[in-house]
Amino acid sequence: MVKPFPSIPRPPSLPPRHPTLPGRLLPIHPPNILPALPALPSPTRESSFGDSYVLSTHIVPACQLRTTHYVPLPVIPDEETKDERKARVELTTHELFELKGLQERGELEIVGSEKVLWSVLNRYVYKDAGRRRGKGLTLFMAHANGMHKETFEPMLHRLLSQTDSPICIDEIWSIDSVQHGDSGLLNAANLGFLFDWVDNTRDILNFLLHYLPEVVASEPLPVHLPRVSPVEIEARGYYGFRNRSLVVLGHSYGGCSLTLAAYNCPKLFSALVLVDPVIMPVEYDRSQRLRQYAMGALARRDTWSSREEAYRLLGASAFFGSWNPEVLKTYVEHALAFDHTGKVRLKCTGVQEATVFSESRRLSESFTALEGLDTSIKLHWIVPPPSEGIIENAEVAADCVWRRSANASNTVIDAGHLLVQEAFRETGKLPASWIIRSR
């Protein structure tokens, strides 16, 4: 007999909170005038799911304007002593959080950057997609900070290969945030030292509203996806998708981004799966922890002589050593790219990872958004035990997972915050019947 997963019980009552209301999104539009269309920054490859799914990679322009203005990146010396590196990391962290604090308090001039950025997505389409009657099931995924769109592939393989509760998802999309993965490679020259998480939300909605094809079909799509018609865009905003049931899954930073997306455009979504998202009430202060994360990102090694060396050294580290080896192999293959010297380097730089860690306002706004989330959207949390998760407080964790109590459930998996990386088999064993009921 298979032992069922536990869950966080619903508390008798939820404490009242002082809400930080989600701010209004800037218009969700891609740029009207595009520069030369970029080529894919990484080689194409076969799907890892055998004969059932076909993998392709696609590019769409990200939103314009950006919510923040452009701030030049700090200069990192080619060579520095250990003491000089430590001093630089501390100073850069201080400057980053000072800058972000000014932006979050509204003390910076509101002049959004007009630089054109790109979003890169993987598409995994079922070979017989579009042949069944009714709405096909589409899964969209958003990764955690420092990760990449391929990080879900081991988990997806587990989800799609279940024999006890088989599931057929017609189409799967996974996006690289603008400073991560292949998006980070395309945008490297235009990324600044200031980032607002709500732009990840806007980039996701931009794809779903403007570029996700109207119908699910197994035929190949062009690398640069065309915009859907203006009539279709307007209809999606009011009525949702006519030919799709959309289930979205977000891990950590990606979960926060998708929560705000579902709050702002509820008609698009059938179900929301949150994997230990960075969502918490404003009273729960994690500022010191965020600074530690940012300093760690700025200080981390980002270059290796080869992928083999990267795999060996990362696997021996305290952070990456807890990952499943299969996921670490995926990370080394897809989160790193060759540089001009022939070495391999992280696609998401330490500076860009730190800019994402500096966010605080959107964490509490997404907590408030839960209460206003349309109850027709099924909500499921996949979380570690509270002491091992992003919250680290059992009462606050229960408050989060039950803040939107209608049409909601949760599953606890014995792992840490990086569930997708540490326990992909268990995370992928999320009951398929729950996803099927979300159609």
C-alpha cells in the first residue's frame, strides 16, 4: 500500500493581516518596433520524453516598457584578491538593496526602461495533440531564481510516465525569466542592476495573451512565434482560452509571479500549482536572509574549465550536493554555456541572481493577492515541512497555504525549499487525477 502524502491542516482561524495591495500592472504589450530577430542561443535537441513528445524552443519579445528604469551594472574586476572580492560583494549588496529600497518606496523617478528584451521558451507537444474533442490540457511552468526552463524536465518525465495515474498533457511550455537561461544570454547587453518581480509576471502574461497559439496542434511552430490576432487577445482577457485548459506551475520566485498573473488575469487560468512559492505576509521580515542570499549569489563561482569539472565541483558543494544527480546533470547541461575562451559559464550571472533576491514588496503583495484570487481557479500547494521551507515558521506557513481556502489543497513532501531539484520524483508524483480535474 502506497503511503499517502501528508498535508498542512487548516487552522481553526486565520490571523487578520494588514494587506499590501498588489500594485496595478503597467500595460502588457510587446514592443511595436523590433530590432533584428535573434537566433536561438543554444543548440536544438531531441525531447527527453521518448516518442510521445516533440521538443522545440521559441523566442518572443518581452514586455515593454519595463517597470523599472535601467541602472548600469557594477563593474567586476578581472582579477582581485580574496579580501578585495569580499569587500566588493559587501559593497555591491549594500548598493543593490539601497537602490531597491528607493524603488519600492517610490522614491525613484518612474521612467521605465525601453530596452528590448526577449523571452525564450521550451515547448513540449504531444504527438497526437489536437485530435481529441474538447479543450486540450496545457501546462505552463515558471522556475525559481537562479534556475532555468529545463530544470523541470526530470520532474516532467516522472509526471508523464506514471502508470498508476496516467496523464496526457497536450502541450507544455516552460519559460526562462529574462535574466535566466537562454533568455539571459539573449538579453545580456541590456540587463541592468534593478529588477522588479512584477515584470516576470508581465512577461508571462505577455506570452499567454499575445503569443500562445489559439489551438493545440502537434505541427511545428516557427522559432519566433507570431502574435495572435487583436480580436483573440481581447477575447482572452475577457473570456479566457477557447481551446485550452491552462494549468500553471511555479516554483519559488516563479510561484509568486504566477500568483500575481492569476490575480490580474483570472480568466486565463484553470489551476495554479505553487511549489514552495516566495509568498509571505508583510509582517514576516526576511530582509536579512535575502541579503545573505544576494551576497551568496554575488560571491559564487560562475566559470569552470568544462562541464565535467562543473558537475564534479558543484556536486561536492553543500548547496548543490543535496540535489538529485539527474537534476544536477540537467543544470550543468542547460544553465551553463561556453564563453569566448572555451570555458563554461553560468547563463544567469551572480549579479542578475542577486537583483532578483533583492525583491521584498511583491512577496507580500502576492500574499494579499491570494485572498482576491478567483475561486474558480483550483489552487494546490506543494511544500516541504514548514521548518525546511521558505517560511520556516509553521503558523505562517499554514496561514499562507490556507489564506485562499476555497477550492484549495496542499501536499507536504519531505525535502527542502528546492523541491524540484532535491525531490523531483516525489514532486512529479503529484496525483495526476488532480491535474486532470483542473481541465
